Amino acid sequence: MKRIGVFTSGGDSPGMNACIRAVVRTAVYHGIEVYGIMRGYSGMIKGEFVRLDSASVSNTIQKGGTILKSARSQKFQTKEGRQQAFDQLVNNGIEGLVAIGGNGTFTGATLFEEEFGIPTVGAPGTIDNDLYGTDYTIGYDTAVNTALEAIDKIRDTADSHDRCFFVEVMGRDSGYIAIPCAIGGGAEIVMVPETKLSTEAVIDSLRSSWDRSKTSFIVIVAEGDEEGNAHAVAKQVKEAIPQLDTRVTIIGHIQRGGAPSAADRMLASQIGIAAVEGLMNGMRNVMAGIVDRKLVYTPFKDTIYKKKLINQSFMRMVDILSV
């Protein structure tokens, strides 16, 4: 393999630049040319390719976001769009791809390889930490710490004013951000998609604590919880316990930005190296990840369709520590 491409796709996450840097410098180390593909699959279709070398990625490891930009491409979902992307790769002599992203990115790569035979190795770039085949995804550690810093500040004002704050964190299909935020932030309750905690149970718990003269609360709500978002839950609680002074804070996209933590820089660097060397060794349609501190390659179809389960011991910790 003489020339490869690297791109980021889907939601950005802290550490993507560290991964790009590792991909580029690993390719250079092995004598492989590397091109950055701007704006994910959209840029692939348009031929937005940029030659990268070691100097191109200097002073990027500490930066959030992605220097290659990111975009979602409806056109790539069509056979015509994928044909155009393939033609652009062939015209530029690109023989393999490193895709940094999540489920949607790997779904597109799987279909692309099946139709046109372009090998792809993925790097798990998403703050949600919901991909099967790796203990941690790039950006997750930073996102949790960003959310936790905000929750600590919210705790101060909740205590000062005897209020109940409903804090919504990201996690459309997963509670991986919410649970460590609840444990680390001393929350009384956490609501995540993986558990069936009803709003009625939340009301009962808060009412019981209120009756015991507890006056300030933090309830962490993952955005994808089946009971609804933080505003919906807070409204029902207020109706049931009108004496409770409730407030809602949505931390939102702050969780995606900022300088990556040391853990995310290390993870991104390790996986970036593994992705390039995986391509060199003939791997295709797999994601590089770390499981039990060991490098593993997991088929894209497993990362897409297999469910990554929440550690139930963490849920037990929330129950014990919120008493």
C-alpha cells in the first residue's frame, strides 16, 4: 500500500486531531503517502483531498475539533454518491482509508467496501463511548470531565438556593457519560436509556428525600432516556412536588469541544498507529480498539450491531452512594 486517506465523520470529539496526527506520522514512518479528506464522505465525493506530512499535523495534538472538518452526507447514502467517491479515490491513487468516527461512519465504510473493495480500518471517535469493541472511545474521557466540571458548579448553586437541578448530558443511546457524571458529581439520581427508571420512581425518591429534610438535589438525565429529556422530567416532578424549586441545565455541545485529556491523547495516538498498521497488514472493515488494555480489531458489523453493555456495578454504586 503506497497511498492512504484519512477522514473524520459524524460528530466531532476531543482527540480526533491527535488521531489524525498519529495516522499521518505512522504513514510517513512506514513510507506511505497520506491524504486528508476534508468534510468526511461529502469531501470524498467532491475530491477535497489534501496531502499531509509530519509538518502538517504539528501543534495539533492538543486541539479539540478536527482539522479535517466533519459533515454528514446524504449523497453518500446513494449508489451514485458512492460511485463518485470511489472514482475520486481511484483518480488520486488512494488504496485504503482510515475512518475516524462512530456507527454511521462505519456503516458507510462497510457498504463502500462491499461495493467497491476499498479497505477501511476505523478509529472510534465519539464522546458517547457506545461502540462495541473498545473499552473507551476517543473523546469520551474529555467529555465526561467537561460535564463533571459543569456539574460541580451547578452543585454549588443548588446547595446555596435549596434547588433541584435536572442536568442533561449527551448520550442519545447510551448512559456512558451520565453514569460517571452521577458518581463523580454526587448526584442523587441518574436516568439512562439502559435502565427503566420511571419518572414516578424519581418523584417518589425525591419526595422521600424531601421529607427527610434534604433540600438540594442533582438529577442527571441522559438525552436519550426513555422518559424524555430533562425539561420533560422536570416538568412532571414540579407538578407532583410543587414545593420543590426545580431548574434545568442542558450542558449540550460544550461536551464535544475543548482540548483532549491526557487519556484521550494517548488513546487516539495508540489507535491511529494501529489503524495504519492494520491497513498495511491487509485488514479491512474493522475498527481498532482497546479492550482490557490490549489492542484488538473488531469487524465493523459487530461495532454497529452488537450492544455495548453498561457495567451494572456502576449502577449499584449510584444506588449506594446516593443514599
